[in-house]
Amino acid sequence: MKLQNLHLRDTLSSSLQDLISQTEDIFMSFAREYPNLLKEMEKGIVDTHTAIVCFSSTEAAGCVDDDVNTSLSEVIVSSQKIIRETMEFLGRMEEGDSELFQRLEREIERLQGLNDRIAQIKDDSVEMELISLNAMTVALKAGASGRAFSYITEELKRLSMKIIELTDGVSENGKVITERFVNLKDSMTRLQGYQKEVFDLVNSSMLVTFDGFTEGIRKVAGRMGDLVQEAESVKVPLAKVMEQTQTQDIMRQSLEHVIISVNEMYQIDRISTPEEMLDEMTFFTLMPQLCSAVLDEVTGYIRQSKKEISQNLQKAEDIIGGLDKNRDALVRRFLDQENLEDSLAGHHRKSTEALGQMTKELQEIISKKHSLGNATQGLLKDIQNLNSNFTNFSSLITRFKTIDVASRIEIAKNTVLSRMISTVDEMTNLTQRITHDVENSYNLTTDFLRSSKDTIFRVRVQFDEEEAKVRAQEHRLNEKLKALQLGTEKLESNIRNFSVFSTVFQDLFLRSSQNFGRLDRLISIINDVRGQLQSIQDEAQNARDTLLAEQGLNEWKLQNHKLQDIIQRFTIFSHKKAAGDLAGFEVEEGVEAGEITLF
């Protein structure tokens, strides 16, 4: 008697070998990728830690200190340093400027009384003009005898008017000098007050703004560090998935038991007795049951593994997805909402405004310094003009003296004019006083020019030197302004693109996750195998029942040791036990189900 369905044996064996290959491919592929996943994750963690550290210092290991990767924190610190240096420099400038202006003020104080002398010269000149008019009247009354004296008085009047005209100009020069110096002092006082306001602003606001930015970066770095710790928790579910891959060895052994069993189900061509045939049909009835029981066990392993793997993969996905959500929340909090206290965008705006304002303040200080320098040069020029104007008195005073001598000669020659002697004496006194005041004024301005010229020039030179230095500080601040923008953009990019899980990691994880989706296909293959085994079992059962009826028997117990010989090759005790229970014989102890052996 032959079983027609035994031709399925080769197909079953091939399917079972394919099952082993597929389970190995599914589980072992993850086992192979697992070290790469961990390696890529560790790399991401290290890179992220480095990036976080580099937010605070480019001197840390792994940081690159160049124009493109300058640490934002270092830009902030160096910006604060430049602002402090600028303030110290401005303070030293103010001290130097004050010292120069005190020297200039002391020298200008020496000009005190100059305006009084100029006013006295004018008063004396006006009086000289009146005396000349009186003398002219007396000369006209004297007729021909006073004609020569009248020429003298006419010249005296003309000279007096010239001196009055000169004193008006000199007096105006004096007023301009006084006003200019007063304005100069006022400008210097305003500049000092302005610089004090800048100092106060820097100490109360600007530096505090940068401190806030630094604190904001520290908070971002701390939060990113928290996210790294969250990311590391993905190792736990990945490790549990890895643990599940070990069940593949049990499944392989189980499937090999089925293959051993299936390979023993072959046609028996020569059977001499009905008893032998009943033994064979009983064997063909029991073997599919044993194989099905083992396959049920494998199905259980697959389903349990799938459940555990799915749960842990989902946990890993949740951690990865949660990290992205937390990163997005980090972006919203620190980047997108400028009005929040922790917003880096707000800190950047305030810090940029602070640097811009500092630059603007320096430009204003430069402008005021430049105006002060021009004012000192104008003061020097006005004093030089005043000094030159005093030299114009020389020829007039010489002429006064000549007229004084001529008038005395005329009075001595003409008795008619003898009563003019007192007038002439008064003219002489006025001439001497004017001469004295002009000479003193000239000497005063000459001495001032001699002593203060270097100071005034020094003021201008110092202002020019200070302007050059302030321009240099302004340039440094502008460079920091650019670096601040660049650093902020880099930090923002790092935060927005922050992820511990690289593209390589995510590709590996996705590929591994999708691979486990093939487990359902394995169950489908096992069900097909079980169906074919059931066909063999059903055909063998029918043949056995027919033989039993022919022999007038109700039951038959397996007589030969064929099944026992087969299960001796099994490596899992539960499978031996199942076979013994089916065939009704005792089996020796073996390896419990779930334990892994190599054979």
C-alpha cells in the first residue's frame, strides 16, 4: 500500500529549509546590524556632546576655531571684553583730555584783563579824539599863528579814530576768544557727561545683555544634553530586540527536527505482513502530528518574538519621535518665540543692538572729539589774529609820539598857543597810556601764544590719535557684530538640525524594522506546511483504519523502534517527550525547550 501524498515530502523539506533560511535572514540581519546601530548611535552622541561643548568653547577637543565655526559664547565674551577695553580706553582718554584742558585753561586765564586793557585803549583813544577837537578849536581861533597846530590836531584826530577802529576790532576778537573758550569748556563738559552716560549704559545694560545671552546658551546646551540622555534610552528596547533574535536558534533546531522527521517519511516497497503495514501507517499517522506540534511551537516562538520585537521597536520609534518633538519644542522656545525670556533670537537682537549702539556711541564721541579739535584750532587762530592786530597799533603809536613832540614845538614857538600846554600834557599822558596798554596786551598775547601753542596743537594731535584708536575699536566692534551674527546663525542651525540619530542610524533602524515585518510570512509558510502534513496524516489515518478493519482490530500500538531512533537525533527534550507521548514510550532526559544547543 502506497500513500499518494508522500510525494509532498520533498516540497515539505524544501519549505522547511526555506523557513530556516528566512528566520536566519530576519533575525541574524538584525544581529549583524545591531553593533552598527550602537556604533552609529554612540557616534551621534559623541558628536552631539562635542557640538554642545563647542557652543561654550572652541578650545575643547573636536572643536574647530575658524571664522565659520567660532564659538558663539566666545564671541559674546570677547565682545564684552572689547566693550570693557573701550570703556577703559575712553576713561584714559577722558583723563588725558581733562589734563590738557586744565593746562589750556590755566594758560587762557593769563589772558584775564586783556579785555579791560582793550577797553581802556578805546577809552583813551576816544578821549584823545575829544582833546584833538578842543585843540583844533583853539588853533582855529589863533588864526595864522595856529595854522600849523591845527594840522597837528587834525592828524591827532585821524589817528584817534584809527585807534578807535582798531580797538573795536581787537575788542571783537577778545569777545570771540572768550566765547570760543567758554564754548570749548562747555563742549568738553558735555563730552565728559556724554561719556559718563555711555559708561553707565554699558555697566547697567550692555554687559548685562551679553550675560543674558551667555545664560541663554547655557540653558540651550543643558536642554540639548537632556535630549542626549533621552536618546540613550533607546538602547534598552534595541537590546531587548537583540535578545529576541536568540530565539532563532531554538526555531532552527525545531525546524531541523521537523525536517529529520519529514525525511523519514518515505514509501515502503516491500512489506510482508499486515502487522508491518499497520506499523508503517501508524508511523505515518504519528509523524505529521509530531511535526505539527513542533511547528505550533515554532509558530508560538515567532508570534511571541514578533510581539516583543514590535513592542520594543515601537518603544524605540517613540523615543526617536519623542526626541524630534522635544527638539521642535526646543526650537520653538529658544528660537521661534523672540519675546520669551529664554529666546536666543531675543538675546541675539538685544546683543546686536548693544554692539550697534556701542558703535554708534563711539561714532558720536569721535564726532564730538573732532569738533573739539577744530575748536582748539579756531581758538589758536583767533589769538594769533588778535596778536597780529596789536602789531597794527605800532605805527599809529609811533605817529602819536611824533605828533606829541611836534605839538610841544609849536606851543614853544607860538606864545598864542601857550595856554594849550595842559592839553598837550594830557595828550602826552594819553599817548603813554595807550602805548603802555598796547605793548602790555601785545606782550600778553605773544607770551600766551608762545606758551600755549604747543598745548593747543597737542590737543588736536591727541584728539587725532584718539580718533584713530576709537576707529580701531569701532572696527573691532563691527567685526564682533559680524561674528555674533555668524555664531548665532550657526547655533540656530545646530539646534534646528539637532539629532542624535543620524541618517545612517535611521536607515539601519528602518531597514531592520521592515525586515521583521516578514515574520507574518513565516507563519503563512508554516500553515502551508501543516496543511500538507495534515494531508499525509489524513491519508495515513484512512489507510490505517482500513487495515485495522480488515484485521478485525480496534487499535494498534507502534511496534518497531523507527520513531524512537528518529527522536534520538532530537536536541530538544520537549520534542522527544512529545514523540514519546504520541507513541506511548518513555524517553531519556534531554534539553528543555527554550534552551539553546549547538549540534
